[in-house]
Amino acid sequence: MKASALAFQLVQSLLVLLLAPLFLGWVDQCRAWLQNRRGAGVWQPYRTLVKLFYKEVVLAHDASPLFRVTPYVLFGCMALTATLVPMVATDLPLAGAVDVIALVGILALARVFLALAAMDVGTAFGSLGARREMLVSFLAEPALLMVFFTAASLSASTSLSTIVTVLTHRGFFLYPSLAFSGVAFLMVLLAENGRIPVDNPETHLELTMIHEAMILEYTGRHLALIEWAQGLKLLAYVGLGLALFFPFGMTESGDWWALPGALLAFILKLIFMGAGLALLETLSAKQRLFRVPEFMGGAFLLAVLAILIHYLLGA
Amino acid sequence: MIPSLLPLDVVLLVLLGWGTVAILSLALPARLALTLVFPAAMAGSALLTGAGLWGLYGDAHATLILPIGLPGMPFHLRMDALASFFVTLLGAAGMGIHTYAWGYFRTLAAEDRDGFVRLCFFYLIFLASMVAVVVADDAYIFMVSWESMALSSYFLVTTDHEIVAIRRAGFLYLLMAHLGAIALLLCFGLMQQGVGGDYSFASFRQTRLEGIKASEIFLLALLGFGAKAGLLPLHAWLPEAHPAAPSPVSALMSGLMLKMALYGMLRVLFDLLSTTALWWGVMMVVLGLMTALFGVLFAAVQYDIKRLLAYSSVENMGLILSGVGLTLLFHGAGKESVAALALAATLYHALNHAFFKGLLFLGAGSVLHATTERNMAKLGGLIRAMPWVAGFSLVGILSLAGLPPFNGFVSEWLLLQAYLLRPELPQPYLNMTLPLGAAVMALVGALAAYAMVKFYGIVFLGQARGMDLTEVHDAAPKERWGLGWMAAGCILLGLFPVTVIRLMDAVTQGLLGKTVGHTAAQNGWMWLTPVAPERASYSPLILLGGVLAMILLMVVVLRSWGVHGRSRRSAPWDCGYPWQTPRMQDSADGFGQPIKQIFEAFFGLTREIPSPQDAHPHYHSEVTDPLWKWCYVPLNQGVEWLSRGIGRLQQGRISTYLLFSFATLLILLALVSGGAMK
């Protein structure tokens, strides 16, 4: 049992590492279709990664060791996060090491490293991006924690495995608290992954960019790692959303017979989520930066409301 | 000698040794004093750490009565688990600070002999009085130690007394310390009232105080210890006094002395007072969280490195006091096992704060020493000139920002667990509002990360802002050892939480009758499980191992696919803009600007914004503490008005004064006869 659970963990790790760019490609492709473009195909992120990995790294003269270490830290954190989120199976053996609060902590660790690396070279855009990223995140992070707290209160646990197990067995009831926190989570997902109402992953338009401004100085394999980590982060967030709000079809780790079904369910969910994300991004416009605190404040309030509703109604 | 008495004996020995060395150092030449005082402080701290750990594991309540002091009032000393914990904290975190101070003060020793030996004297007295506060077992020696702690630290703060601003900061500190001390004096007086004992804590423990009187004692203790801890609105001295002091002294004050306030609170509220009321806990949680939010918001908009750290101390003390409040709340509701969890989390955070804030103040000290600049607007790029300081400070900021796998995360995680996994309280409104406390904590944690990115990014990263980095030197070896000790503490406290939390078992057992360590270690030393594994678990080692394994896997796979590792240096890209200057980076003000904009209501803001036609545009913005305007200034005016009124009585003529005496006599006689008639 222990060995097969570990095998499940390993399968999931490999799956997310390999699948992350594909999901990114799928979202981009859907967006291209919605915008009446042909698009570059779902495999484009892989081609970009390979190209970047084989390119030479060009470092700024003053780049410190922190700058060089950051892509690796970022990748390690995001890969671990994506590994630990229950996507296909609940009750992963390593999930006990990191509960939801620690998960937010790992994401924050990666973010702080990236923001510091952005300030390292001392360019105007770097520190601008770092400041904006921290601005978005100091509102998004508490909102994310509150979403998790609602789920934790529902299941009397902060362990992701327990939360998902409890939520899987709850049947098709609509919990008002989960509905509110679902909306809050979606807003956090958009903000933290640099998607459209907050940031646009496609442009390098100086006045509006956040994430791209931070990674302007990165090249070659460093940039590849960051892009890959970005894909892992998006996949981890989407996986988290699916696990918290649509956990149906998951299997328990060690149950090999149910694996194909669970895998199929997961891939279908991903296809839908990717298309939905692209639709959402196509339908909305990027906000002014000073609208972003209001947007994130809204997410935070919704998440707080969710937890209050949970205690008020007990649901 | 009975072996169980030994920890207290060791502490006493250290106190005696420090006292002797302190007096001796006054007569010594500076160089000799330097090589005597700081090694003595280090040796004493090592002994204290050992004695404290021994006291925690030995679980023996050693008491000692010293036949000195006032006649009929000998000094009572006692070392129980709570005292042992704080003795350990003083010793362990002190070690790094003293090592650093040994290197740091060498320039002062060479320049100003008299100033230096004074500093040595007060340094040791300060250390000794903090230890004495912890082992005191009667109100008399407690107050004596408490006051000598305040006075010696006042002299340490005003080491550079030639500067007017520092004298003012010192005066404010002295004033607040004494307001707090008066409250404490009244607090102990109230406890003594009706007992007829000898002001010993043992006699306080035996009396049961109820109702209003207990609440009065609580409020006085909150005022007295809150003034030391920097609880809102008594925090005003903290951001003034901490930057004014030499950096190792700032580290001592912020890392160690603030914890004495926590110690005093725990001692009075959980040990001496046998009762509690629910509203005490609610009040402390609310005040603590308000202090934390206030502190972190102000930290995020500072441009002076030490003020930023001082405000962050306000924030952390707020979190610690909210933890005390939470403990009190659960204790009052009779949920002792969750109260024990909250208490362990609070103590853990106190220990962590001693290490990471000590580390950051020492790091700021090295920056200050090397550049003589406290203004972030003129710093930058120091990671290239001072790699050691920058490396250790990085550990400090990651710990302070509450990021795994460092130590700050563990205690905040435990506190959040206490908020979340709380039992059903009898009051439904409390059940509903406690998660809001967790929300505020989450917000504070995220803002702390913001402030720390600002601190580190502006000071250590980027380009130098007009400073010649070739003239800036890294910390000297002794300073590096000191920084390294503190950084190692941050890392170890973060990686082995189960071992640390087991230390607190004796404390929670003594104060609440429950322990956390056994449940926390139920899945082995690697897994921290405060309640049950399926409710919450955290394993920093596996987390760290997981991240490293992922990186390793990726590197190995990429290498096997033939990805080369070549890199070359070039000018920064910056969207192709070639005329980049260091002034185009974010300044400290710029980085804090979004916080100023979003939380404008919290700040007292004065801004000068240049008009578009201005030929010499000048932007200036100043953030002031609104509590000065709302609290301190009216209070000050009130006192002045009152003293002017009293001043009118002083006519300077002897006949008037005789009239006053006569009137007083008449009134007293009337009062006495009135009493006699009854």
C-alpha cells in the first residue's frame, strides 16, 4: 500500500512536470481560436522551452548569485507545489508534509525570490515589476488563505488530503460558503498567474506589465525554467481549484484500477478549465493598475464573507 | 548541594560574574575592557543557555532566598519552567549578539575610552537585570530589576548623546518606561492589598482575586507590560529608541528586552492571577492584531533601515500579544489543550523573533558601520560589497516574512492553527469573529513580506545610489560569526520544530496543565502535528528535500539531454533602454507608495508634489504616526495645562505658603474629626 501510494506520487510528479507546458499551450490555443487566429498549436510552449534551454545565458554585469539561483528556487517551489496538489488521486503520501498554509508559504517563497531577483540588476523595470507583484500579492495571498480557511473549517483540517477527501464525499450540495470562496479563488488565480484583468502574459507593454517586467533580464535556460515554473504554477492553481470545488471523479492513491478513469476525468476537467480561462480572458479587459487593489480587495472580502457564512449557516 | 538547585545556582553565578566584570571594566583600559566584557557576556550566555535547557528538562522548581535587600524583605529567586524558557532565550539569542558586539564596538573602543567603558558597564548591567527580571520571585526584586533594565538600556540608547535627536529619543523611552513601571507598581500593590504578605510571588499565588479587582490588575499589567512591548498606543518610543541605539544594543532591545514584557504578562496573567475573564483575552487579541497591522503598515513605508526594523518589531510584538490573548481566551473558556497550543506558538514566535530580528538589526548595524548611512534612498547594491552580511540578512528577511522552511513560518503556522482548529467556544460571536483574526494575521504576514522585499531589495540589491561601493567593506570575522550564529538559529528553529516545541512542554504544563509536544511528535520528529496528523501536519525537512529533489531531478535530466551550462556577461537589457542610471530604480519611497495610497487613512501624510511647470521639481512626502496627533499631543497639552494651573499656586511669598499649610491642616483636622464622629 505504501509503495503503491509512493508510485502514485511519482506518477503525479512526472505527469504535472510534463503536462504543465501543454496546459499553457492549450489555453493559448483556445485564446487564439476565440480571437479568430490560427494560433501556434498546443505544443508551442515545448518548442519555446527547448529553444531557450539550448540558448546561451546572458547575465547583466552586476547580476549577483541571488539572480542566478532564483530560477532554480522558483522551479523547485512550483514543481513541489504542483506535485502535492491532489489532481488525480487524494491521499498522496507526501501531501502530509505541506498543508494548505504551507502551500501558500511555498508560493510566497517563490514570489519573494522572484521579486528580489527582479530588483537585483537595478533596472527601472525590474523594481517596478517587483513592487507591482508584491502589491498584487499582499492582497491576493490573504484572500487565498481565507479561501483555504473556509475549506479547512468545512472539513476541520488544514491538510489538503483531508479537505479533498471530505469534499469528495459530500455529494452534490451547493454550499454557499464554497460558492463565495470559489469566486474569490478564481480572482486570486487570475491575479497570481498574471492573467488578464490584472496582468497580460502576452505583452511587454511597459506601463502595464507586472510579471514580464520582473523577468525581463532573464535569458536562456534561466528564462526557460521560469516559464516552465509559470506553467506549473498555473496548473497547480487550476488543480487546486478543481480539487476544492469540483473534486468529483478522483480516486484514492494506491487504487490502480480506478486510475484511468480518474485520469480521464482530470484531463477532461483541464480541457474545460483551460477553455473557460481563455474565454474569461477574451471577454474581459485589462484593468488599470490602481483598479487592481480594488479587485483584489473584492476577492479578499468575498473570501472573508465565505468564512463568515460558513459560521453563520454552518454550511 | 542538592542537584536540582543547580540551574538557579548557575544563573546566580552568571549574574555575580557579570556584575563583577561590569564594575571591573570601569577601571580598565579600553582594549582590555573589550577583550574582557564581551567574552564574559558570551560565556555567561552559554552558561545561561545550558542552565535554561537544564531547567526545562529537569522540571525542578528551584527557589532561593537571598538575605539582602530591605530588612524583613529578602530577595526571593525562583527558576521554574517559564523562567527557564526565557533564560534559554536570553542566553541563546544573546550569544550571537555578544559575539557580534565584540567585533562591532572595536572602533568605539579605539576612539572614545570613557564612552566605551560606560557602554561596557551598562551593557552587562542590562544583561544581568534582564536575567534577574526572569528569576525574580517577589515584587520587590522584580521592580528593582525591571527598573535597572530600563535605566541601563536608557544609557545604552543614549550612547551617542551628543546628538540632540538621540537625547530626545532616549527621554521619550525613559518616560514611557516609567509610565509602565508606575502601572506595574500599582499592579503589584493591588495584588498585595489584603494579603498582608511580604510581596513575594508565592503569597500572590495563594490569594484568589475575583471580579473587578482582578480586572484592575489585568488592566494595569496590560498597561505596564504593554508599554514595554510597544502595544498600541504605547508604541511611540519603540521606533524612536531602537534606531537611536548602537546596532547590537538595538538587537538586544528588540530581540531580548521586548520579550521581558511577554514574560511579565505570562507571569502575572497565568501564574500569579488565578482567575481570568473572557473579555481580557478578547481585548488582548484585538489590541495585539491592531498593533501588528499598524506596525507592518508603518514598516512598509519607512525609509530609515532601523526604523523599518523597529516598526516590524511592533508588528511582531503585536502578533505575540495576540497569541497571549488567544491563550487567555481558550484558558478562560476552559479549553486548556488548545490554550497550550496557542501558548506554545506564542513562545515559539518570541524565540524566533529574538533570532531573526536580532540578525536583521545586526545586519543593519554592519551596513551602518560600513556606509554610515541609514537612509535607504542612498544605499543599494550592497550584496556585491558585503556578500556575507547580505547572505545572512537574506535568511533574516525570509524568516521575518514568514516563509517556509525558515523559523518565522513555523510559529505563524502554529498560531494560525490555533485560530482555525479552535474548539467550540461558549460564545457564538467569538466563534464567528475568530477566523477574522486569522484573516488579519494573513494580511499582516503578506504585508511583512512586502516590507522585507523592500528592505532587502533597496538596501542590498540593485545599483548603488550614489555611493562608492569599492570603499564599503564587509563585516569583520567576529561580526560574521555573530551573524552566522543568528542565521543558524533561524534555520535550525525552522527545520526542527518538533524538537523545539518539546522544550515548551514544561512551560505549558506549568501554566496550563497541558502539553503539546507529545501530540506534536506523534508521527516522529520530522512531522509537526499539533493536533492530529489528519487535521494538520507540516514537515519542513521534507518540504526542503522536495524542493531540492525537484531541482536536482531537473538538472540531471537536462544535463543528460545535453543542455550546456554556458553563460556570458553583458550590459542589462532593460527593454533596450541604454541610458539607465541608478536613480531610475525604485527608491524606498517609491516602493512604499502603493501602501501609502491604499492605506492612506492610517497615515498622517504630508506631501509636496511639484507642479508640471516646475523648473526644479522637488517631491517630498513624510509619513507621521497619527497617534501622535490623536493621543500624545492632547495628553501633553493636558499635562501642560494642569501644571500651569498648579503653577499658579506657587506665589513665591512665604505668607501664601503658610496660608496653604494652615488650610491643609484645617481640612485634615475636619476629615479626621469627621471620621472620628462616625
